[in-house]
Amino acid sequence: DETSGKTVVKIDPTYFRPTEVDLLIGDASKARDVLGWKPKRSFAELVAEMMASDLAEAKRDAANGKRTV
């Protein structure tokens, strides 16, 4: 806080991403059109797989005494 000089938010360097972008948008239409590519997973399956992986990682971290988000 600039007025009080107190730290309001402290950034944990473990989770800081200096090159993080605000928005990522993918478009596979060119791969489909030019290469005839087809995805092996639906969007819902991809999200479920990513969530399962994140949850497993959080459980491992918690079991090892690490703070998780």
C-alpha cells in the first residue's frame, strides 16, 4: 500500500511467471483444412484430463508438505 507502506500482496517467486501472457487463443482450422488433421480428444476430455493432472499434482504437493493453490 503506497499510503501506509505496508505490504498488501507478496508475490511468491515459486509461482511468478515473468513471461505470462494475458490471453492465449488457439485455432486448429488451418491444420484441419490443409493437413486433414482431426483431434483425438474433445475439448471436454482435454479439460477433464488437465484438471485430473492438476489435482494429482496438488495432492502430491500437499502430501509432501508443500503449500498448494
